[in-house]
Amino acid sequence: DLLIEDPEATDLLKEEAAAAVLPVYSFDANVFANTEDKVRRLFVEGRDWTARYPGNHKADELRTLLLDKLSIDIELQDLASLVRLKFPAELEEVLVGLSAKIFSQGIILSKNLFIHGEAEHGLTLRDLLGAERTVRVGDILDIGESERLFADELEKIEIPARSRTLLSNLGQLFLTANVTYNKIETEKRKAQARAEVGMVTFIVKKDRVIVRKGDEVTA
């Protein structure tokens, strides 16, 4: 008997194994930590400003300060509202709390970036500590969805309409992507899946006729 290796069948199984590996996405918790820090600093700077200049409602000066110091570019109308309200702690806590809830779900820049079969099979979401879970595309938000969810959650909170509009605008300012495609880890797992596939073989039994004189020989 002959034991024959079948490289074509082996390659096919290797590619099937690689295709079964879910794309890996990195969930960066530091994005929210940085966002919270920026929100806190915004309100601290705002309260300091209104304390130093209680009669000064020139929000354009504060806007320039925030842009230079914190790289936060708030619409002048929204900033003027915050100045009038003296940057209340209540709005700060609502903004941070809702942002934490939205960020925890995971935000990707655009779902047009899902080009690796995520819609059909899902994806692996992996945090910075290596913990991971399998999620569906619908469990992840894109920027537009995160802003709409933020606005929906605001509707459930008992606050004045003006404050709700202001917070909604601020949410759009601070919500950003914290989920990105991890190409290196995905390719590493695909390579490992290929390596785990053994060589496909078949047996040609002794005395079996393989080819006769005059036959066209195939691979």
C-alpha cells in the first residue's frame, strides 16, 4: 500500500480553517478614560472662568482658551449656555455617566469598515488586558448610532429641555471610536489555524492499477 499526501486538499482545509477565524477587534478602555478626563477639565476650567469673571459673558474668549488648552472646540452658542449656567456639576455628571454607558458598548468609526465577514459571523472583541468575547455587528455602535443612543438616553432623564439639547450637542462632541480592527492579531490567529491542519493523505492499495499503457496521465 502507498500513503500519498494530497497538498491541494490540505491547502483547501487550511484556508477553510483560516476563514473560520473571527476577525479580532481591539476595545480600548483608555478612550473613555481620556474623554472623561477632558470633560472634567472642561467643567473645571469653565467654573474657574465664571468665578474669575462673574460679569463677563464673552464666551468667545473662553472658547479660545478651551481650544488652546484642551483642544475642545465647543459651539459658541453651547458654550454661552454653559457660562450662563456656570458649568453645573449636575450636567457634568450626566454627561460623564451617559458617555460611560455608550462607550462600554463599543463604538467603531463606521460599519462600512466591517469587510471581513463580521455581518455574517460576528467578531471577537478583545480588551487591553486580553479578555475577549464574541459579539454581533448589531452589538457595536458606529458614531451616528452612538449619538442617537445618547440622545435617546437623555430623554429618560428629568432635566430642562435646554439642558437636554445642550448635553446632546456635547455628547456629539465627545463621543468617538474606541473599537478598531486588530489586523496583526487576526492574521496571527489565521496562521495558527492553518498550522494546526494536518496533511491530508489517501491510500493506494497494493495491486491497484494506477495507469495503463496508452492512458493520459493526470496529476
